[in-house]
Amino acid sequence: MYKKIELLSPAKDLATGIAAILHGADAVYIGASDFSARAAAGNSLEDIKKLVDFAHLYYAKIYITLNTILTDGELSEVQKLIWQLYLADVDALIIQDMGILELDLPGIELHASTQCDNRSVEKVQFLERCGFAQVVLARELSLQQIAEINQDTSVRLECFIHGALCVCYSGQCYMSQALGNRSANKGKCAQMCRQKYSLIDCKDNVIAQNAHLLSLKDFQASDYIENLIDVGITSFKIEGRLKNIDYVKNTTAFYRQKLDEIIESKGYKRASSGKTEFNFLPNIGKTFFRGATSYFLNQREKNIAEFRTPKSMGEKIGTVEKMFDNSILLKTNEKLNNSDGLCAFNKVGELIGFKVNRCENNMIFPHIMPKIEPNTEVFRNFDNNFAKLLENNSSKRKIAVKIYVSQEKNGLRFGITDEDNRNANYILETELIEGKNPQKLEDTYRESLSKLGNTIFETTEINFDLKKIWFVPVSKIVEARNMLIDMLLQTRAATFEKQNVKHQKTTHTFPEQYLDYHANIHNSKAKDFYVRHGVKSAQPAFEQQKPSPAELMRTKHCLKFSFGLCHKQKPQKKVVEPLYLVDNKQKFKLLFDCKNCEMVITKSL
């Protein structure tokens, strides 16, 4: 059986969701009014219903993120919202809190959020037996680890392929809550990983000073898509529910093209309908971009972090050749545009942004002259011409249809079949008059039946089964065409494969018997869930107890490795452990779990 491959795009609102579909997404994930891990990206039920109806025209799906942890007082509200989403025909919920499984649920699919910390075979097996239809794997997994999970499970596996990386295992970061009472697991992360820190040893020797030591580059796995399919991934997710619409258009189009090449060559099948065409060349360096890393797909690699800045630098375009009083000569092969946004690092390491008022070939005249030096690298984080291409109708997505015309006793039968083998028929009762110019009449039929305008369909073939090409007024042919389209739309809506899942209480054993705050148990129903699955001791979430000392982060990003201090690297420089991260207010002790190749950040007393 062929394998369906899904491209899953983010949306912060209705307009962005529609753009994602039009640019090739097979599914879109979006936040509802509340309870999303991106609290700033909520949407009304009315907008969600509009997006669902639009997506289903293409057999694309809409997933709602309800992936925060919940208090007892929020559970009844969440249950009500879930039923409303089900009645709005939403296709799945992405959740973290196991208390949701204890509620009275409609027959809607559940997907296990990456916030569930899905990084082991045992955890994914457990979630599969709970009834989850899809599991979002941890970003830190290698191809080999994914293959091992796939080998011992049958649940659909989803992974991220692009976008911002949390330095901590998802769902396991407590720094924001500990320091500012802003819980990442409640959608209010303060992004402590994007702040500046210094790295020192216990003798106060400075290893690195005033740098963004926890800020990772963006994930970019476009070179590994075929490998990921081979090891069992069927859903490919782009990060970015807070990103603007240009980012979603560009990244969705980029990965649509990548996936289509593989799907065509390997005989797989897209998870939704329609062919997408773009009026621009997708380039992921031209919308929000911190630089790229494939992270741990091929085991550990160097330079996964960008210590200089957490901001979008865009694509490197060249270097400064000469500085003048009101202009800069760049050494570049890129075409520059008026109103481009450029940036560069000054001599003290600060990222300076500047806008191009006008340009004459490689000579630019900035709005305000930046204080940078010759030979400085220059990046473009806003390409004005590229942005203009994305402003309006930057893509079209059409479902291929074939139209047939055959003869009936009292007129003509018009039939239509789409690429999903959905069809409709319409009989036009009309007097058939023999035409004088058969070829001209056939051309008239073809022209009238091909003009599908702003519909989601595109005619790819027209066939005739007629004794003669009969004369029929153009208005009648257009009437038949319009009726076919309306009927086909109704057929597609009626035959959309909506899931109707039966949720049942399960009792199989959880992989661990003793759970601390890392299980994120924030309500009594979540505790009941774990107890029923064999857990003997279940502590409340970090948000309820704030244990001290505690792991604030556990991460595969290791600063000892980044600075050549790992014992596996045979370090030339000696430091005296423990090591510390410090900023103006706080001091964090670093622990190193070398067996698992992980770094742990704790608050220093």
C-alpha cells in the first residue's frame, strides 16, 4: 500500500492558515481561543470553522493545539471547547495533558504533542496503546533513534523539519517559571534561552562572556526528508505559530517542492489534493532565519548554536568593501533593492540593522549609516522584491478534473471526475441541432468547459462520446459546467473521510512507576490517569511546588562540547568544574550527564 506523506504547516490566524493551504500544506495546526502552548496565538471558533471548511475542500486537515497543562478548574472549560471543535469538524487535537484522556471526549483524533517529551520507544508505545493516532517526536532524536521507535510501534510518527529550536527537551523547561512565574507549559515562555550569559568555572575563570550561549540556530532538515521517510516519518512539521504570513508562505512552498520531488520519484502519495504552483522561487533564507542546523539527525555536530544573536540575520550576501560618509560599497553577487533590510555585526559584536534607501549596483545608501568596518560580513534579513512577490496571489492550488460529454435521448450528459475519483453528472435537456462547423463547435465546448475561473478545479482533459458535435448555445454549456462544479463540491464535502474515534479508558503500565515534576501533572484527573496506569508515586507539576534545587533545563546542547572542553575531544584548555552560567541577576550551575551526552542547568544557591 502506498504511503501518505503529510506536510504540516503552522498558522497564527485564519488568513495565515488559508495561505498555508494555498501554498501546499496537507494540514495546518493552529491555536484555539485558549490552552495553547503559544498563548499569543489564539483564534475564535468562527475563524477555525472557516479554516476547516476551506481546508476540507482540498482534503487537507486542521489540527488544534490544546497542548498546555491544565488546572482542575480549567478541565470543564477544555471539555466544552473540545466538543465545540469537534462540531466544527476539526480533524485532531494536539495535547500534552493526560488529564484530557479522562474527560468525556467526542470521536476526535488525539495527537501527542512534542511537549509530552516523546523520545523513547517505551514512551511512544505507551501513547499508542492509549489511543493516540499520531505522535510528535522530540526534535533531539537521530535518524537511528527514530528508526528504532518506528520498528516497534505502528502509530503515525510526526517530526519537525524546520524552524526555531527549544534548547531544552520540549515540555521539560522550567526556567521561565522558576525565574518569572511564566510557565512554558502554560504557553507563556519568557524565552530565557535567547538571553545573554557568561560561562565561568568555579574559580571565576571566564570561558565565554556576554553571549547568547543557549540560543540555537533554526532547524533545517530539507536534506534529510527522504531519510526521514525511510525511517518511518509520515508527517513533516514546520515550526512557527507566531511567525508572519510571509514566513508560512515561503517555508510551506519550499518544503512542498522538496516533498513533491520525493513523492513522485518514490511512488508515495500526498495526504491532500491539488497541485500548487508558485509565482516566486521559495528560499528559506529570505524569511525569518537564524542560520541552519540539522541538529542531531546525524548524531552530534558542532555549531548548532548562534552565540552572537537570537535575531533573524537572514542570508549572508557579502562583505563591506569600503565605507563612505553616506554610502557603503559592498562586495556581493546579490542584486540589491531599494528598501532592503540589511544587518551586520559591529566591532563590539552587536548586530546592527539598517535599511537601504536606494542602491546603485553594489553601492548602497542607508537611511542611517551604521558604524561597521570594512571586511565585515553583511546579511540581508528583508528582501523587498521577494516580499512584494509574497504580498498577494503568490500561489494557486488546483485539483485536476476531467470532463466528459456524451449523448442522451433528450440532450447531453456532462460528467466530471476529479483526481480523487470523485465524480458528478448533469443531464442537459436541450434540442440537439446539427452544426455546420464541427471543429469550431468542439473548440467552443472545450473553451467553455475549461474556464473554471476562481474555483478550486482545473480542467486537464475533455472527452466526447457523441455521434456528432451538436450545436448547443454557449449559455447552456456554461450552465452545465457550473452545475457540475457545484455538484462535485457537494460530493467532495459528503465523502470527506472524517475520523470517528472511540476513546476508551486504558490500564496498561506506564514505563516509570515514580514520577516527579517532570511529568507535568497539574490536575487531579492527570494524576488519576497515571495511577490507573501503574504509577505508584506522582508528584505535582513544577508550577505547583517549585522544587529547589531542581533541573531547570536538560538539553542535548552541551557548552563543554561547544568550547572544546568535552573529554571526548581531548581538550587543550583546562577548566575547574563545576561550570556556571551567569547573567546580571542569576547564577546557574551546570551539570554534565556524559553517559547520555546531556547538559543540565540548575539554579545555584
